[in-house]
Amino acid sequence: KFPARKRTEKRERKRLETDTRCIDCTALVFLAIDCKLANIFEFSRTRMSREAIENLTLDLEEMRKLAGSAQRSRVQQMLAIDIRKLETDIQRQRDLLAAQASSEQSVSRPVQTSVPGDVRRYQVELKEYAWDQSDKFIKIFVTVNGVQQVPEDNVNVEFTENSFQLVISDLNNKDYIFVVNNLLNAIDAEKSYRRVKSDMVAIYLAKQGPAKWAHLTLTAKRLQDLKDERLSDGKKVTSDDPSSGLMNIMQQLYDSGDPETKRMINKAWHESQTKQKTATLE
């Protein structure tokens, strides 16, 4: 009886070992399948992200070309908004690719965190500036607190022959835009450039000739010419309200003007009111 019992126990142990090996093999097969599927899905996501970046980059290049040829201030501002959206989408896709690459190199998958591109940013239109000139350049000085803190690539200026647009991206979760159209004279866009200083961006517009500029824009020049014409000593106005025609024109120019035009109109209005008060006192 004892030898028979030992043989039975031996057969049972072999059966259990065989079952265990089968279970282990099955588990390994399923594990391999899971890893293979995970790699396939990971490759698919990576390829889709790269294709998305390529398509978005092509869209961005096309949008920048349109912005460079646009003449209307409002159109340029709308295009600038779309350009920033595309840049944000591209950055988001790049962040996703970077996160996928880091997860592949790690033994354990990191906890997913929010992508920086998901942070909502607001657009701010800059209006205040100062300008000066030399024989070779028109110099524009735009004050922006903390601009030196952002990367150089976040401060961009698009130059055309008759305009320029400054875009400062992601400064304290805000995008700053400064646009000037209808420059008084044509500039050399290739030789124009910008410099980031402490709390300031200096924009250098390369002149095509050494002539002095009396105004920054054609709109400002036309406004000044109109003002001089209306206020000249020999000019006689037959209207019941001599200033009504000028005020209507100034209002139209202000409503459709760029920041330089609006600044000039405000200055002209202030000077006009000061002269009227002085004349009344006399």
C-alpha cells in the first residue's frame, strides 16, 4: 500500500507542476499581448501627434503669410489671435509628445499632469509707447513690465514694408500685442529688429533713406495737416459751428485708427481745449 500511495502522490505533484507551468505560460502570453497592444497604441498616438504638429505648423505658416499681407488693423488683430491659438495647439501637441517619451523611459508610468498649454491666457493690446529716430532707424519703445523674464522666443515682431506687429507670448498668463500700420515711409523689413530690455521692448525700424520723419504714420500726418489747415489764420469757415467739421473728421479717424492715430487725436483735442480756455480768459 505504501509504494502505491507514494506513486499516487508523485503523479499528483507532477500534474500540479504541469498545471502551474501552463498557467504561467498563459499569463506570459497575455502579458506579451498586453505589452504589444500598448506599444501599438503608443505608436499610434505618437504618430497622430506628430502628424497634428506638422499640419498645425503648415496652418501657422499660411496664417503668418496672410497676416503679413493684411493691411487693415482689425484684420491683423484677428489673424494675430488665430496665430496665437495655433501656436498654443502646437505647443500642446509637443508637450504631449514629450510626456509620452518620458513615460516610455520610466519603469512606472507617471501620474498625468495638466499640460501647460491648457492654461487660459488673455490678450492685452498695448497702446502706450514713445519713439525717436536717427539717420538709419526709427526707434519705438514699448513699456511692458517684466518682459525680460520670458524666453527670447516669446517676444516676436513681424515686419512689413509699411507696418509692424509686436507679440509677447505667455507673460504672466497673458499675450501682449502692439500693432502700428500705415507707417509714414516704407521701411526695410529685413534689416529691422527688436531688443528686449528691462521692462521694455525696443523696436528698430530700418529706414530706406536718411530723411527725417515728422510723424510715425501717414494717418498722424494727415491729421496734423488737417488741423493746420483748419486752424490757419487765413482760413474762413462758413459753418454755424466752425469746429463741427473738424470734430466729425477727428471722430471718424479715431474710430478707425490705430494706437498712434488715437494718441495724436487725443493730443490734438487736448491742445484745442487748452487754446479755447486761454482765449476765453483773455
